[in-house]
Amino acid sequence: MQTESGEALVLPGALDVRAAASLHQAIAARRGGAITIDASAVERIGAQCLQILLAASNAWRADGRAFTIADASPAFADGLRVMAAPALAHDGVS
């Protein structure tokens, strides 16, 4: 999957506390341009990574840049629903 600025950020299967620091770094490195996040491999998502994604979505919106989550796995979409994160779902979860 390609974005205007290059490859999409592919999320790992486990978005747990161990993945939080690297997720934050990967997203921060793409600040200033549009970002597409490929959530097709996600098998579970924890609160820490959800918080990072929500903060990134808000930051990109404030910057006037596109923030898109594409190819969301059923587990990713269910995790958003269970943790009541409808704002992130509006960023293009498909």
C-alpha cells in the first residue's frame, strides 16, 4: 500500500504495551505529511497503542494533514468498538 509520501505504516499483530514505544516513534517520524496506517495484521490492540493512535489522529487533524487507517482487521475494528474509540473509526477504518 502506498501513500502520497511513500509506504504505509504497517501495524504489527500485537499492539500491546511492548509495541507502544516503537509505534510512537514510527508515527512521529512521519509527522508533517499525510499518513496511511495499514491495520490488516492487527490481532489485538491495547489501550496504550490506542492512545497513541488517537493522539496522532488529533495531531494530523490539527496540522491539516490526512490520517487514514486502511484495511483494518476485524480484531482492530472490534478493539476500537470495545474501547469506545469512534473518533478513530472515522479516520478511515475500513
